[in-house]
Amino acid sequence: MVRNNYQDYDFLIIGSGIAGLSLALELSELGSVAILTKKGDSDSNTNYAQGGIATVTAARDSFESHINDTLRVGCGLSKPEVVEAIVCSGPENIKWLTKLGVNFSAQNSKRRSPGEDYDLGKEGGHTHSRVLHVADYTGREIEHRLLTSIRARDNVTIFENHIAIDLLLGIHKVPPATKGVDIRVCYGVYALDVPNQIVKVFRSHRTIIASGGAGRIYYHTTNPDIATGDGIAMAYRAGAVIRNMEFVQFHPTSLYTPEGRTFLISETVRGEGGKLMTIDGRHFMADYHKDKELAPRDVVARAIDAEIKKTGDKFVYLDVRHLGSQFLQSRFPNIYQNCLRFGVDITSDPIPVVPAAHYFCGGIAVDLDGRTNIEHLFACGETACTGMHGANRLASNSLLEALAMGRFVAEYIHATFAKQKIRKYPRIRNWIDETVFDHHEWGMISHDEDTIRRLMSDYVGIVRSDKRLNRALERMYIHARDIEEFYQQNPVRAAVIELRNISAVAMLVIRSALMRLESRGLHYTIDYPDTDDVHYNRDTDIRRTDFTKMW
């Protein structure tokens, strides 16, 4: 049966986080915009961001200091020109957000000098207090304001419960003078309308992937359930360059529960004076770094991991009781309420915490305009790798990068779109479902997601080794092969799409980790514990070139 519903827009954005929504607002001035989000319009990693957005606003701070902090934490792989451009865009982007109605927390109720009276937080790796926040629900507030503005635009349509399946591609021959290389061009996506079980064809002049990260490939993650790496997996299948996937940032402190349900305990809690200790009350961070609890995230995560392995305990404690009940409830209302839901009163109880997969520094390789190696395909936000974060992300630089890149992409498209607006689409292959869903086989394969997540946590986590990585690769290849075979032989379903993407991203992380024979930033291996600037001070790139096979 042919099941297609053609939708044509000037711009197609996949994802509804800060990068995609800010881009949609800017592009709505130029043409029609469609936003695909596989759940509700506010389901995104942005909505879960507690800490804030790092930006230079205080007179005692400087762009140079913020740039240097970012480069230092990036462990030699951050691109200086990218860092400079994004950091220097910060103040203007903060003004843009405040015009939308985002009211960042202030030291005083009445502001006299802009920038000087923001309540600026200090987080790990920063030499100055520069993190603007809205209590401890910054991302949620930004998301709310962006969505409110977008809903007022007549030419922006949000398609909820639509999950992108794969990119629509055309292959164009380049003239002989350029050696006849094939150029891949993106014309949109196939997407599943989940409630109606209909595959739709979204055609667009420009397609932008802003679908977030892939925390769900790990057992413990601070990410929402939607973070299955869909954009990265789609881009890989289409032939885009995927970069630095070995650098997975584990947030040091997520709430531990016996059921495995995690909740992020913001780094700002340590910035305000929270102390880490073992279950028997021993403070241990001084044994690992001079900055103790304010050391970079990778250091803190490895320290907690080491203590858990040393003691055999399932968690360590983050103690904030000394900060006082009134302060904790006013400064961290979201964390306070959510911990209460799990039976932890942070004003009187130490908080049990474990490291959890949090942020991907790697992703789809893009330039400062958000362009990929596929024509008319862009990427921004966590799904993209700009070179900002290098081998380790500086705390609260993620919202800054997502907002900056969303607006950089918009600027580039504004400058180039009018010249190329009139364009014919190639013939799009119809999506045909003629098979019957094999429920018996699905019953056998449905446990694969849990297996993959446990495998990744056990073998490709905070501390790695060649033996564990090779074992993970061998097992993941079998899972990925079987999942792809099932996908090809059955009608498309949302759960299968996500499982296919989870397996693809897991393969990319494992392969990238095996390619880096050193320890740098977030990639630590006991077989190569030192940093090798001679051979590995470079990006790890993977690109699918043989389209007769997936791996």
C-alpha cells in the first residue's frame, strides 16, 4: 500500500529545543517553516537544562577569560575561531532572549546596571561567575518563551508526534573539472505521523537537524526518553561526516534511585557549596583535583566512579545541608521538589548521586554556518559538532552554543536563500508498506534496547579499555544487524525507528572510541592513559561511503 502525504515548506526543522526554536523564529521572517517533534512541542533536552547559560555580562569578566576557560577544558580539540565567535555572541543573544520575556534571576529585585546585578552562578571549569539562570529551571523558561513567540507566527507549523525516519536525498554529478565527484543533496525527510501511522513526505528547500543528543543509549542518563540520537543516525545513513562521538560527557551528579530513574542535580549545587562524600562520610575530591568539587566535569565523574568501584557502594552523597533550608528552597526549587518525590529532603538529607550520560560533544560535523557536507542540510544544537566543546564541554556552554548556532544558521540562510529559492524537487520515491508487522519477532527483539543500554554503560562508560570496547563492538554489530534487518522487513513503527537509531549511535561511539588511542577529556582508557598530542590532536571522523552496507 502506498501511504504518502506530501508537505512542502521553505524550511524544515527537526527538533524543538533552543537551537531549533530560535532558528524557526528567525527563518519565519523569510518563508514557511515546519518543525517536526516526535513528542510534545516542549519535550527536549533544553527543557531539562537546570544550570543556566554561560555568558560574559559582568565588568570584572571578559571574553578572553571565557574563551580561555572553554579552550582549556576542551583539552586541545576546541576550535579557537568557533569558540571566539560563539562566546562573543553571548551578550547579544541574552538581549534577544530578554526581549522575548526571559527574566533571568537577579541579585536585587530592581536592576540599576544591566549585567552587573544578574545572579551569576559559578560552575566547574569557570574562572569567573558568569552563568545566568532562572532559578534552577532555566531551560524550561527559555523553551516556554520561544514557544510562546512561535505560536504567534502564522507561517510556522509545529507537527507534534511526528518522528523523522530518513533524509530525502538526490545525487548530483559534479562536472569533470572537479573529478566527477557525486554531491549528495537533501530535499527533506520521510516522517512517521505516529498517531495515524502514516508516513509523510516533508519536502523543503533547506533542512536543519536540531534533534538533540543520545543519552538514552546509556542505562543512567539525565536526558528525557526522546534523546535517542535520531538526527545523528539519519545523517550517518545519508553520508554526512560524524565527528568525535567518543566524547560523551557524564554528568557527575544525578539522583540515584534503586529503580534506575535519574534526575539531574545541577552542577550549580556544587558551585553554591555542595560537598561530595562517601556513604561513610569521607570527603574525597581533594584526592583528585585542587579545585575539589569545582573541578571539570570529567574529573569529578571519574572521581565518583573510582570511589564507587573502590567501596562497592552504588552511589556517593552530595551534601548541601549546611547551606540552609531557606536558601536551598529558594535557589533550587525544582531540585528540592523533585528530590522530595523520591523521598529525599535535601534540607535534611544528603543526596545520593551517581554519574549519568548527559551530553554529546560529538555529532554531525558542521562549520560556523551550520553546514554539513550534504548540500542544503544543516545541523545545530547538541546533535551537531561545531568544534566549540572539543574533548570536554565547559559547564553551561551548551545553551549558549545552541542559541548562537541557531542564529548563525539563520544569518547564513538569510544571506543566501533568496538567490536559490526557486528550485525543483527530484522525483521522490513513494513509501510503500506491503509487509505485515511480525509481532512474534518483535517480542524477541524488543529487549534489545535494554541490552544495548546496559552494554554501553558496562563497556563504553566513563573508564574504557581496548578489551571492553572490542567486546562491545562485536556484540553491538550483531544487534545493529538484526535491528536493521527487522526494520527493512516490517512496517515502520516509532519504537523500531528509535531502536534503529540507538543501535547506530552506539556503533558510532564504540568505533570512535577504538580509533582514539590516547586519553583526552571525556575519553579515558586504561590502555592509553596519557594524552598523545603528536598523533591524536585531531578530530575523529566517520563517514559512510559504501552504501551497500551499513557498517
